[in-house]
Amino acid sequence: MHSCVSAVVDRSPGFSPTLSAFPRIILMFRFIQSLCRKLDQVCSIGFARMCDSNIGASPRPMVDQKLALSLLKELFPVSDSEDVVIVRELPSYDDRNFHMKLKLEESEQTTDCVLKVLHSQFSCSRPFLDAHAKLLVHLGNHGFRCPVPMSSRQGTLFCYVDLPHDLHDKPQHHAVALWGFVPGVAMASLCQRPSHDLLCHIGSYIADMHACLSELEGSSTEAAIRERRLRWSTVEASNCRPGIPFIPDLELRNIVERVLERYEQELLPNLSSMPQGVVHGDLNESNIIVDPSRPDEVFGIIDTSDTIFGPYVVDLGTAMAYLSLLMIDGEESLVDAVAPIVRSYCAKRSLNKAERESLHLWMMTRQVQTAAFGYQAFADDPDNEYILASARLVARGLPKLFAASPEDVLSSWFGDVEAPADDQL
């Protein structure tokens, strides 16, 4: 480097190099180096936009309250549309969801419902949407409080309409559904650290839900969900790579890259060693509902639109990834903070050796997706703060999880939990 600097100095006519000139040269070199890094980031983002077909598309359907009321009246058996009250639009990553109070035909009782207008991208697969509706009905029939679909005027659980789009000349195709509303509040709105009892109940609840969903094995519902390929699926986490250049923090970006490399080298080759089935796919603090009068219990779940077929341990890791962020300011480590979830889950469903050894990495992988997809989506929809809320917390939480040693993780989560019989042989 010094010889190159000397060559530049020597070619400057009338310039006599002195000691004071070199700091200016070094500063200029550092400026050019910084500029090159910025240009590299801009080029990377541009390449990411070309690689990801979702970027540049309108994130959510163009539906306001007036249009929502029109769709409700046209598609579903509402007794008197003039009595319909839109309580509010619910936050959503991709869809439009309107909480409404209404009376269905042949009923005098006011019912809380959610009119759901799906993103056009997710409206294309009718076999999956039908399977998704049947899954909700299955959970509802087994006592799980979830948004059970209601029949349309045509007797279907989903309707399909063409709606205008701000970035396309032609209207886009959207699926529309009317689902039951799950009362209560999302964990995210409690504005407090989850109690130990609530964390234990969450682990137990997830295990019960997995047992219920395992009954779908061999069904047409499971077969349709098996065929699904979802951008957000943690089993397909490499899909988030195009979003990495959008992460503004270089240290976080480096950790994200390293976690993804481990995911591809350690998890993907060993999927077959982990029990699999239909799973929720997005168990986060906004999708777990609690009753404020009984804040230490799970009341219900919502938003099963990310349902996939995959390892049960991935679903558990997803819940831990998000719920750990609610405890990011606590005195204990994030690993210790989520231990009650793991232990209560294992009390009902044991994890085999592969599941135990992979859980920490699955947890980090979900946070990696959250950061990459979150910053990427926010670049195109900066008015939707909802999509960046978790990503900002990941920037603080993921480095702490990444620094934890495998020995400390296993000790915290499974130290005195009895291993399954096959692991003891």
C-alpha cells in the first residue's frame, strides 16, 4: 500500500512529500474505501430486488372500509348490512383484515367476525386454501379457539374476486373469507414480560396443538399442505438471502450470514431425523391470544396462513424466537428466559436427539428470516411499521443468542429433562 501511495505522490508535479501530507492521503483513502462499501451495498440491494419477485409488488390488497363492506354484503349471508360495524382494521404483514360486528342471516345474535382479503400471491393456490380452511375447522372441532371459517352465499369457505391494483393495469385475483373472531388480546399488546406460568402454558399448548395436527397424517389436507412452498417457511430459510443487503447494521448482517451457513450445513441435511407433520408456521406474540382476566394462560391462536408441513421442532423454535424478544431487557439470558417453554413442551412431547441439538439453531434461523424479510419489506412499504417491529428487536436479540455456547443451551433447556428412551440406548 505504501509503494502505491509513494507512486501517486511522486507523480504530482511540484509536490514535496512531507510527514503532514500523509494523514490527508490516508483520510482520502479511507473516504474512497467507505464510498466503495456504500456502492457495493447499493449494488447488492439492486441485485436483491431483481432476484426477488416479491419486491416491487404492492405488499397488501387495495381495500378500504367501504370496499370491505361491499365485499361482505355481496359474498356472505349478512342479515342487514346497515347494522354492520367495522371495529377496526387489524395489523397484517400481507393481507387486509377487518374486525366487524354483524348479524348473519337466520340469526338474531350479533357476531364478531374478521373479513380477510388475501394478498394476490397467496390467492393462487386454491388446493392449499381449501386445506387451510379444513385445518382451522379441525382445530376448532378439537377445542382450540381459532378463526374458524364461515360459509359464503355459495356454500364455500373462500370466495375469489378481482380487485384493482396500483402497480398493474389488470385487476389482481384475491381470495376473500369470513372468519370467526377470537376474542382476547394478543400477547404483544400486554406491554409486559410474559410470566413464567404463561411461558409454561405456551409450551404445553404447542405440544397439544401438534398432537391434534398429527391426526391429519395421511389426509388430503396434509397432502395439499405438503405441496406448498412458502417464502417465509423456516424449512426454506435460504429464501431470505436477497433481503440481507437491506439490513443496515453490518455486524448483524455478518451474524445473519453465519447463521444461514450453519442452517444449510447442519439442519437441511438432517431433516429426515426430525419428526414432521402439519405445523402452524408463525407462532409469534401477535398470533398467541390471551384473556386479560387470565393472563397466565393461552386463550387461542390466530393467523395460520403460514401453515406448512415440516419438523415439529421448527414450530417450537419459531415461538421461542419471537417470545424471547419480549424478554430482551431482562436480567437473565435469552436462552434461560425461554427454558420454561421447552421444558413444558417436553413434558407432553419428548424431543429426540436431533431435535434437541437443532432447536437453538432453528430459533436463530427464524430470527434471521425476520430481520432479512423485515428490512427488505420495509424498504418497499415504509408506512407499514408493523413489518419492522420484530426486525428491530432481532438486531438486539440475535447477537446474544449467537454468542451462547451449545453446552449452555443444552444444560439450560434439557439439563434435568428425561431423554426419550431411544436416546438412552
